[in-house]
Amino acid sequence: MKTKRISKKQGNRKSAGKKSLALKQTAIRTSNSRKPALQYLSWSDVQLETMNPLLDRQLIIGQEVMMARVLMKKGCVVPLHSHVNEQLSYILEGALKFWIDGKEIVVRAGEVLTIPPNMPHKAEAMEDTVDLDIFHPPRADWMNKTDAYLRK
Amino acid sequence: MKTKRISKKQGNRKSAGKKSLALKQTAIRTSNSRKPALQYLSWSDVQLETMNPLLDRQLIIGQEVMMARVLMKKGCVVPLHSHVNEQLSYILEGALKFWIDGKEIVVRAGEVLTIPPNMPHKAEAMEDTVDLDIFHPPRADWMNKTDAYLRK
């Protein structure tokens, strides 16, 4: 496996100085009360939740893993934040720029970013983008709709 | 979220009687020795591993989650097996038929199957198929290449 070299960019230092929102209660083990279940779902049937005019999303929730299909219009900004949940972001369409770990990384269709727990990150859609996010454990704040940082 | 009704089919009972391979050592916590790392990867750069003439795959390994891109030619069969790892299978292209939980389910492009830990399943590609598999924890047998059941 070849890992891309990530170059540091000047622009970053600015965002690195901004306050990062360390999200709380993103991993309440609601899953403990749910029995693991076989589910067969089509994304076309999964409820589409509009977070703001530029951001829609859909969730498929397993026992210890959540899959989210995140639809962003060009210019959509996800503010700098962090969470205990591990995140893998696979860009299916478009391009999503991340500010993370002192770097700027534009993740394009066919590319993946693995984000360790508690690593602050900000993102902006450079084009209309379809992003598949995997979280472990499932994002309790997304399930419980306590994710005010996205509802602006 | 709307869950599709899964109908039981006659054909299943046959496969339900077949011996299921309960895979061992699929969740050795090798991840404990790995520091969580930010990784930026393109699927086009990730090593393609040929398992058998009908099955290739690629792995992106996080701390507690693994993402696998599984490329199957029509007719590829994954024998009946089970593992402690939770699995989410998102079909990106093609169609993959599962025998699972006493049912036959054809999962097509744009559809997802969530498979609880230890639930035996068999699969066959009805067309050339691209399947994105998410596992928690990462499949140690896939990482350590001790997955003889796929190398036939």
C-alpha cells in the first residue's frame, strides 16, 4: 500500500490557530441497548436529513460502525471540530478539502482519508461532493441530533 | 429509515444445511500495536491482491475499522463462513447474492447489508461486482493472509 505524501501548506497555519470544537457525547453507547441486526437497505430508501442549505446526509447504523452518506454542495463548510470516534472518509464524487494535522489535503473522488480519534479537522467542499463517512463507534450526536455545529 | 422486507426463499434451506466455516483469529488486536495515524490514500495506489481468478481486493486499515474494496467477477463464490467482526457491505457496482440468516438477498449497486458478528453468510457475484466492505475490528486474517477459504 502506498501512502500519499502530504505536504504542509502555508494556508494551514491560519486555521491551526482557530479554536477547535471538541465535541462531547459523540460516543454514548446507545448501541449497547440495540441488538445487532441484519439490515438490508437501499440508500434510495434511507431518510435524507437536511442539516443546512448546503449539507444533506443519510445514516446506516450498525452495532459498532456507522456509515453516513454526506451530500455537500460546493462551498459547504464543516467547522473545525474533533470527536473520539475514528473516521474514514471515502470521497465518491467531487472534492473535499480538509484542514487537519497542520496540513491542507484535497481528497478527490476515489480517495480516502483515515482520521484518528480526537484529531481536529475542518472541511470545505471544492465541488458538489458525495462523501461516504465511516465512524467507530457510531456518532451519537448525529443519531441524537445534538450536532448543532452542522446546523448553521 | 426504511428497512427492506427480506423474503425467505426455498433455495436457502439447502445452503442452511451446509457446514459453515467459523473463522478463527479474525480479530487479533494487532491494531493495539499500531499508533492511530492520519492516512491519505487513493484506491488507485492501494495494492491489489489477487485471491483467486475471480476475486481481487484492496485494503485500507484504520485503528478499529478496515475498509476493503472487493472486486468480483461474475460467478465468484465466497464460501459459507462467519467471523466475530461486524461487517457492512455496500455494493458500488454489480450485484452480490447473499445466503444469510435463512434468506437469499441480492444486494445491488446502491444497496447495503449490515451483518452482525458471528452470522454465517455465503455470497456469489451475479454480475461483475465492486463491493465495499467495512469491518470492525479489522479482519486480522485478511491482514495476515491466513484467509485460506478465499484462496481457492
